[in-house]
Amino acid sequence: MTQPSAPILKVENLAVAYKVRGGEIEAVQNVSFDIHRGDSHGIVGESGCGKSTVAWAIVNFLGANGYVKRGSIKFLGQDLVGKSPEELRRLRGDQIAMVFQDPMQALNPSMRLGDQMKEVLTVHRGISESEAEDRCVDMLQRVYMPDAANVMRRYPHQISGGQQQRVVIAMALLNNPALLIMDEPTTALDVTVEAAVLDLIAELRREFDTAIMYITHNLGVVARVCSQVGVMYAGEMVERASVERIFAQPQHPYTQGLIRCIPTLGEDKASSALYPIPGRVPPPNARPAGCIYAPRCDYAQQRCRDERPALRLLADGVQVRCHFTEEIDPGQWTPPEEVEEMVETVNGQADAATPASTNNGKPILELHDLRKYYPVTGGSLRDVLGLGEKRFVKAVEGATFSVPKGSTLGIVGESGCGKSTLIKTIIGLEDSTSGQARFMSFDITEGLSERNMALIKELQMVFQNPDSTMNPSYTVGQQIGRPMVRFGTVPRSQVRDEVIKLLQSMRLGANYYDRLPRQLSGGEKQRVGIARALASRPDLILCDEPVSALDVSVQAAILNLLLDVQREQNTTMLFIAHDLSVVRFFSDNVAVMYLGQIMEIGPADAIYRPPYHPYTEALLSAVPIPDPTVKQKQIRLEGSVPSAVDPPSGCRFHTRCPRRKLLPDDGAICTRETPPWQEAGDGHRIFCHLPLETLASFDPVVESLATH
């Protein structure tokens, strides 16, 4: 019998290789760690560091050309390496379960959810269909799935992304596994749904005593749910320690670099800076001979280039792979010259962004009562003949605000709140239903087809996924140069030189001109997308989640680049993101949207401290903060966002508002009457029935913001 102190999972000197034409490459080398019952072990690092490969090796999902070259993977004392496929199949889904980043990869779109869940029990436990159904419903309720019995009869496409992820987690827990592997399970989720899933993971550790391996690039998530952290770089584990030690005293230069890349809630571009790590993770077939981090390390010496460091055990159980750990003082770190120049440029822009220039400047964009409705077409004969009652998705309702020239307006809210529809209407990809929208005094309420070329030239957009907007058959130079030719920004003879200047400003260089999109990393593609948006030298750039899918280092570099562009060209920006820390750092003003309406708008520093709208308060309480010592209020919204086809009467947020009971009759007025706009000063407006005095009396969500 396994002793209580024995680890559930013990990985020793693991190396994973893939057979390729002409030989093999080692994707993972010399990885060692263990996870005990009830522990949550985070594995962090940039894309390409081998985090997911380690997980795939544990469950033997490496593909036909992948294999464990050396080392051992012991689960409950038995080595998984070399086990037959049938032995591993009995373990997977029973004692070892995995939750994927994209729940649709784990769900069969042609099967009802209940049938998929019951199969886990009938195959591994051999119980009856009726008993399996009862246990599935119970487990769905335990992951806070609303109307669990009805969800069992639905197909995957009939529930939201957050609900899909809860189904996958419930399915993974049905057999009470000893080990639960989670690979970026909250990356694509709203901040409120992410908070609920992270709460659930913490509860699983307590209730089921499950050992959890949590893979992520989000250090805020690590701080919230993990007890131990392993930092991976280029296929190796470079540091391993408790979560408290990792954040308080990071030992490896790479760990220190990752922490310097991320904004903390409450920091802004005027009072802080982001320092991206220069360079990129080397591919497995081009790793340096000595320390693999040496080409990007600020402390590298000749020994680092000549000799590969071993993973050493320091005090308090900290393990680190570095020759000079004891000699490095993170407090004395100074950025390399090229990073310092970039940050000085960004800080110069931030210093220039005084209240006089951002708040009192002449508006370049003005919206008044802008609405966007989508007609709902049913399948009945009455609907086909146009005899039924007309119904609409009220995607944007009564948007009213102005954006000063040269400033940034951040827009936040859950999925389906109308953020993307709003900027698509502004840029002309959608016609507005009613209301006024003026850009540089021109009416932009009509769609793109009604605009002249001069107006289109001044409005450009950076999309979340550059792959979906780049033509794979055209080179980088051709795609950036096309707007220049189309809008006549520069003479044709100067297009190539101008494209190269843009590439250099994006820190890409002239050698990228003839590359195809498939030859670029995700961060490089996003930089090309930004360069293309800048090619026409627009006055307004709309950014739709431009950094949400990027590593923290690439994210920091792109945020700095956008700030640099704004400083040099006095460009105005609308910036959508679900990471409220990023929005706080990047934006001068912030608008909070819920179910098509703006609930609060004002200067960024005012939005992040009382008085704030109860919805804003809930969003802030859900933000994962990269500091395990920070005290943060826990406010969780119940239920899902209501349908935009039939939104609630009165205040649209009243069905989920945790504060409405502070009003007489349990907030009956919220259900009947539209809230008034309340002026909190300096352009800060709140759309709520609660008096400003009550809203101002709320304690700050995060203690560190109380005196900010």
C-alpha cells in the first residue's frame, strides 16, 4: 500500500524525443518533479518550453513519432514508461484525468453531454446507466452547473464555453482520479468564469484531496491555485519552489524576467514599466551548448556559454538551474540597453499623457445613444412569411461617450456584452441601428460601403487572431505594403523602404519582408498585424483582444510598441481585453460593458477604486493577481449573462447583482426602472440606482488599491 508521504506522481530526468526526417529532436530534457496528494503543482513558461509535452508524456499522447527517450514517470509507485496501451487506457479517465485548454477538443459534437459523461462510469466502473446518470447530475451540480439535469440532454454547442469547461472538469472528476492534469483550462474564458473555475480547482484539492498538475503561462492564475511551481524554459526545468518563494524571491534570471513582464492590478503606464525578455525561446534543434537561457540572460558569463548548469538544491527546498544564483540580486537589476531605450520611450509617452492632453483635448470620436440590433429569424412558417413578432438581439444599447485625441479608451466586460460589436460598428463592419457616431466630425453610422477612402484610411483595426486576417500566400512585405498602395500613403517607389521602416519599428527587421505567415511565431504575426494597421498612418486604431493569446514577454513587448506608436503619432486607440490588469496599465479611460450597455466609464484610476459599479467590483474581484500574498475580496456572480434577445427590465444587471439588496424592498426599483447616470467627478459616470455615497463606502477589492 502506498504510504501517505509518497508522491502521487514522480517524474525523474524525463527526456521526450520526436522522430523527424534525418534523425530526432529532444523536445524535453532532464525534467524532474513530484506532486503529492492534495498539492497543485503549476508548470509555467513561454510557448515552446515543453510544458504540454510533459503532460502528453504522462498520458502517452505523444503521437506516432514521439516517445520517452529516457527517465521515468512513476504514478502511485508504478512506472508508466513501457506500459502497454491497454494498461494505460485503464488508467486514463479513471485514476489519471486530463482537462484540455479547448473543451471542444474533448467533447464529441455529435453526442449528448449526458451520454459522454455516463460512458466514463460505465466503461471504467461497470455501473448501470441509471446510477451513472445520477452520479453525473450530482457531479455537474458540484461544479455549479445551472440546471444540471437539463444540461445532460444537450449537445456541446448548446452550452457556453464556460459551461463546456465545467462539463469537462466534471467528467474528469467522476472517477475521483488521484491525478488531474489541467492544460491551460481557463485561457479562453471570461474573467468571471475563470474565477469560478479557479475556485472550483481550489475546492477540488480540499474535497477530493486530488493531486493537480496545472499548466499555464498566466502567473496570476499560478498565484491563486498552486502550492508548488516549476518554471520551464526550452525543454528544461530551470526553477522549482513553493508559490510563495517563486513570487517573493525568484532565483533564476528567467523567472525574474517573467515577473517583470506582467502588469499588476493598479499599476499604470505613468507609474510603472513592463520589461519584455529580449529574444525568443530557441527551437529544440538549435539550443545553445551551454546554459540554454544564456543568449537572453542579463547575467550571462563565459562559463554560461561553455557549461550546462545542473539543477541544484538550495535552502528551503528551492531547486534552480543556474551557475550564479547566489551572486544575483534581482533588486540591483538594470535592463539591457535596447530594452531600456524602449521603456524610456514608453515612459516619455506616459509622462506626456497629462490630464490636460488626455482628458481636456478635443474629442476625435463621439458616440451618442448608439445602438446595434440584429434581427432574429425563426424557422416557423409565420416567421418565414414575416407574420410573427419581430425580435432583435440588442447587442449594443445606448452607447454614449467621447474619446480625446491621442488617448486610449479600454473596454472591458464578459463575452457577449457587446465590446466587439461596438468597435465593429465604429469601424464600419456593421451598420448601426440608430444613434449618432462621429469621427473627426464625419458621420460614421453607415457601414463601410458608404464611406470614402479618406475616412477608411484613418480607421484601422488590430484583430485578436492574426492568422484569420493574414493571407498565407502573400509575404509579410506584400501584406503591409498593400494599404500603402491602396491609400496612396507613399509613392509606389517608396513602399518597400516604408514597409522596412515599419518592420524595424516593430522590432522585426528587413529580413522579415519576404517571409510568409507560416514562418512567423504568434507574437511576430501579431506585430505584422499591428504594422499593417499602421501602414495607412491612421488617427484611430481599434484593438480587439490583441494580446490575450500571447506569452507574457511578447505581450509586454507589444504593449510597449503600441504605447511607442501612440507617443510618436499621437494615435487614438480603443482597446478591448479581458485582462483588467492589462487594461488598467494601458488605458487612460475605461468603459465597463454588460449586456450591450455601458455600466461605468471614466478615468482608469477612478474605475479601479470605489465608488464603482457592482459589476465592475465583481470583475475586479475575479482578476488573478500575480502575488499570492495579496488579499482580494471574493465576489462571484451567480448565473449566466441573460439573453440579449430578451434582456431583463430595469437595470440589466439586476438578475446577478450582489448589491441590490442594499436598496429598499431588496432592490425592487432595479427590476422596474432604468438606472440614472451618476456623476462621480472628472468624467467618471456610474449607471446604477445605488447612491454614490453607498458605492463609495465599499471596501476596495484589493487592499493595495486603497491608497493608489
